[in-house]
Amino acid sequence: MNSRILAALLGVALAAGPAAAQTNTGTTIGQFLLIEPDARVAAMGNAGVTLYEGLRGTYYNPAAIGQARGFEAVFSHVDWFAGITHDWAAVSVPVGGLGNVYGTVTSLNSGDMDVRTVDQPLGTGERFSVNDIALSVGYGQQISARFAAGAQLNWAQETIWHTSASMVTFNVGTLYRVSENGLRIGSSLSNFGTRGAYSGRDLSFVYDNVPGQNGDNSTLPGQRFTDSFAVPVMFRVGLGLPVRLDLSNQLLLVADAFHPNDNSESVSFGAEYSLKDRLAVRAGYQNLFLRDSEVGLTLGAGLKARYESVTYRFDYAWADQGRLGSSHRFTVVMNL
């Protein structure tokens, strides 16, 4: 049995290796939707499609909410590179025996930057920023003792100064446990939906239809139109294997394979060692086989505490971003 499980994990790790088709890098908008928020999963190489731990796993697989019990709230903050910040907040509530519903808010902010033009390369004195937001609602249910399914509807908007593009997408996912505390198999499809085109007053201009002619209107209003662009669709499939070492120690092994619509296939894997369900240390490697990858090693740790009837979890993750430096994630989870 153990040899078959190890072979399955190896199969996921090698699934993306042979792919060598031309990629569509740079052809989609809404890239902030691909920034993984959760510190626990990020520390394990962002391999999270098989996590059964409720609300925090819904970014990777909406079916994870099927396992949730009671009210849950999560907040994650990411210190991205180049001074960019990314925040993700989510809450979930049970709906009797019908499963769980949840909502999430995702926000990205670039900070203020100088407006520069060809004539004024040192700056015009104006400032602009990039602000992205996504609102989501989802539902998931534990259909049987071993199988869960979920879906999530998303509205996202990408804004550059006074110009923005909006899109509507949805996520679906399934989770299956081969045995109660054994191998887990998960898959999800994220960000499948409409294309987005930019509009706004930054695309407006005035022009002279007949330059040099007296008496005509030299300030005719005009409007630029952009093409519509696809959103970054992501298909994930993975395996997770919890291994109980003894009564106080457990090891979790995870591996995910990714098939995006705008990049080459890749695989991520990671591990978590937990002591007495209180302290956890994690490590992983993300996007192996990704063409021209700038990411790699991930590390992190977590702490679980309980006060009266509330359980708290605090997690931190560090991720190598190659020539862009590194990123840091912080997550707080509260369960009632």
C-alpha cells in the first residue's frame, strides 16, 4: 500500500515535466487572482488543493468548506515584492445539514507611483496607483463521509488610475478521501468566466480632425477602446497524505500539479510536521518545471491556541521570489 501511495505522489510530481508547448505568458489580466493568500499553504509550496481544513483551503479548492464546523473567519496579509500589498479576508457559516456558505474579499494595492510621460520623464507632479479587488461567495458540502464538492462565484475588478476592467468568474472543486485518515485526492478549476476590457476617463482624449484649418472644432472628443482579455484560468489536481508518527506527532505530505491557460505546466510539493496539534513547521518547493520560473523554496511555521470556546491559528510563510527578492505571508484563523 505504501509503495502505491508513493508512486501516486511521484506521478503527480512528474505530470507536468514533459510539457513543452508554447506558453501564453502575458496574455491575461487579473493576475492578482493567482496570488495565493494563505500562509500555511504557501509554506508548503502552495500545494493546497487537497487540504480538508475548511475556510482557508477554499482559495485552492471550494470543496474544502464542506469539512468546516461552526463559524470561521480568516485574514491573510501578503507583503509582495516592489512594495505591493495583498490582503484576503473570508468568513463562513454552516447552513444546518446542507453544508456551508462563505464569502471572501481580496484586495491588492501597489502604493502611489509618479506619473511620468515622454515629455516629463521625471514626473508630472501627479500620482497614481493600481488597485484590484475581488468579491466572492461560495458553497460546499460534505456529500458523503469521504467525498466533498464546492463552487464559488467571483466578481473581480482591476483598476489602473482612472481606468478599470471587470470580469465574472467561477471556481469548482472536489475532494475525495481514500480512507478516513489516509490518502486524499483533490482537483479544482479556478477563474473560469468572462473576458475583461478596460474603460475609463484615462482613455478619453480630444483631437483636431483637420489640423491647420481655420474655423473647425479643434477639440473634438474621442475615446480609445481596448481589446478584451482572458482571465488566468487555473486547473489544479493533487494528492495529500497525512502520516501519524505517534500520538503527538504527525507528518503531512502534499503535491499539486498545475495547468494554467497562460503559462507552462508545473508542480509544487511540500510537507508539514506538527507537534501535539499546537506547533507546526513547514517547507516546500513551488512551480517545479515552470518555464523561466523565479520562485522556488518556501518555509514557514504555525501556532495553534485556544481561549475559552475559540480556537486561534497563527501562521507565517516565507517564499523565494528569485530576482524579485522574497515574499512574506501572515494568516490568522478564528474558529467558534
